[in-house]
Amino acid sequence: MMTPAFLSVALLLLVLLPGAPARKDSPESDSAESNSDESISAESNSDESISAESNSDESISAESNSDESISAESISAEVAPTPNCVTPFSILVSNSVTNAPNKTYSTCVVSRGILLGGMRRLQETNKGFRFTYTEDPNYGPYLQSVNGLKGSTKDRTYWELLVKKANETIRLNVGIGAFIPSENDQIILNFKDY
């Protein structure tokens, strides 16, 4: 009689070595073969999804090589509504250059999700919030514009990233693609000059 551990190893070998002959003299081998076919079929489906992902990666890397910014609006279709969005935080958009009125928005991320994900989610759900970013090959996403206001080397302006935690406001030492908001953080996107 074959033990369950032996059958598991045999099934694993059948999946890893699809060309290996199976013994036909036991009823377990028939079920092992059908499981092996299912596994192979599942593997081929995962290969298809990987190739689909690699195609989308190619389009993103092609965009990152250009000087044009990536509009989060153009990739918002990739961000599906997430039922486990569990970390709420707010985004305050301020303008130190013209002292325009501040705007505050609420959004959230999944557990350990990045700021960029929360910003995309906000853009999908609130027509009053728009942003663009560029993809730096060394540092990742770099916030370029918020609500149509774009940083400029000519005007010496940029978007400063701050986070207010309890009673302390801190300048972020990472960008929108690396910062992980905590519950009830206030992220401040401050347009300023240098």
C-alpha cells in the first residue's frame, strides 16, 4: 500500500517531469495522471498570464524611456477596486507658491500598500483629484503634477512630500512608489519653489 507522502512525491514528479511514464497497474496512477494534466494545464494558464504581464511591463518600460510623464489616469484601469483596503489616510494638497486654498481628500491602501496605490484609488473615485508622475530608472515614480499644476525646473517648482503623524510633520525620504502610509496619516503634497 502506498503512503500519502509517497503519492505526494509521485504526483510532484509527474508534474515536474510530464514526459515520465506513469505506472498503469494501480488505480492511484490514473488519478495521479489526471491530476498531473490539471497541473500542467494550470501551469500553461499561469504562463499565459505571465506573458500578458510581461507585455504590460514592456509598455510601461517603453513609456519610462520617454521624457513624457505617465498619467495615472492612463493606467487607472489596472487598479481594481480592492475589498481589503484597510489603511485609511488623507491627502492634503497645498500650494506654498500662490497660497491657493488647500484641498483634503480621503483614500486608503491595502495592508502595507504604497502611497501610489492610494493615490490611484483616489483618482478613480474622485474626479477632483488628478496626478501624473515620471518613472525614474533609479528612484522609481516621481510626482510631477497634481490637479493640473506641474513642477518645473524653469520656474524652480516641485511637489514636496510630507507626512503628518500625530503632532509631527516629517519630510518623506522616499517617493510615492515606496512610502507606506500608516492608518490616519495625513500625506501633504506641497507645491513649492526652491
